[in-house]
Amino acid sequence: MPNDLRIETWEELQRELFRDSWDDKLNRYRSPYVFRGLWNKTYNLKTSLMRIGGDYPKLEPHLLRNFRKYSRGTMEVGESFWNWLAVAQHHGLPTRLMDWTYSPYVALHFATSDLNNFHEDGVIWCVNYVKSTDYLPDKLQQVIRKEGSNVFTPEVLEPIATSLNSLGEFQEEPFVLFMEPPSLDERIVHQYALFSMMSLPNAMLCDWLLDHPELYYRLIIPAKLKWEIRDKLDQANITERVLFPGLSGISAWLRRHYTTT
């Protein structure tokens, strides 16, 4: 793909992950990028909703309606549609949301966590979420700028858009927005997580990015480099034990940690 850079060393990887991090306005290092790590470089940015197949745009409201119907009483979510959508994504319901992280090392973890796929080149998608707000419809731009933020929260989005359909009504051309979920549990907090969301259910973020190449780049992680990255992430405590708090995370970390090459 355009904007691909094949990484050859750990040192080069550090440089490219923190590219353009210096912020002159703040006089601090603050990266404008969010990251998504995948173990296979050929994987595109297809949502879990798209992967169920069939007429998935028509299935989307039914999935969400029934999730809310059968989940009531199991957790404190409130009435915000966007809170419910975030909860649904977090618990595995097919949605148009896609997981991202502010942490390049968390993204690296997901690109190198599965030892069964160390024979494949991985990839880190890097998207400039700050500049992406320039392509929001005017009304959404006004809201996010008034908030002084570059990402939405359910509380900020709810007064102006109360449903997925209302997003598509802002303009015919698809657009992307980034939303921080509520702190549902330690996993979201530890993974420094946020979601991307396209305004239309059948719009693919990777296609949209191809039309806006100034907003992204991809780092190709060669298979030969995965073990070095994995071992150094483990030493830096970027592991399942931390990112997936609980017994399952501990077990996954130990199983991988003691597996021999």
C-alpha cells in the first residue's frame, strides 16, 4: 500500500513510531497519531460488523437493539446510545467501531502476541486523529473545537447525534470520527483505548484513508523482527498480565513467556 515503510531494526521502529511527536504549541512531545497493530500486514481495516457478511447494514440496528434488550440489569450503562455502543464493542458484539490505542507499544503487543503467526509480517497502522477532525462535517467540527478536544466522548456526541443514523445525515460523503469509551473496566484503561467510527456502516476506513494519504502511514513489521520486539515488550511490562487484568491475562502471558522457539 502507499505510505508503507518496512522496518528493519528495533531502533528504526522507535523512531518511526514516535514520528512528528513534537508539538510546538505545547513545547512537549505529544503524538497526533493513534495506532492499531495486526499480526498480518495484508489485513485491512474491516469492522466486525462487516465480517458477519450478508446485508450487514440492515442487521446493525437489530444487533444493537437486542444487545440493549438482553443486557439491561447486567451493568450500569445509562441511557446514552454511544455508551451502549461502546459496551457492545467491548464485549464482542459486531459493530462498526474499531479498536485503536494511543500507545504505540500496546499496538506492538497486538502485532506480536500470537506466537503461531510469527512467520507472517505484521503491521502497525498509524493514523493522525488530530488532523482527521479537519474532515468532519462543520457541525461536528464546531462541537469538538468548542470542547477543546480532538476526540469525542459519549457525553460530547450525545447532544448533537443521538444515533448511528444521525451521523449519516450530516453529509453524504463518509467521514471518520474517533471516540473515547467510558472507563468500563481496567482493560480499556490499561490499553489506552479509543474507537474509530465511520459515518456509514459500509464505509471502510482504509478506503477513506487512501483518499487522505496525508493522515496515515503503515509500519511493516518483518517476521524476523517479531521475536526481538516481543522480548523487549515483555521486559518493558507490555504483556497480557497488564493489558488484560485477571487470571486469563496472567495465564496467556505465562503460556507465551515460557514457550520455546
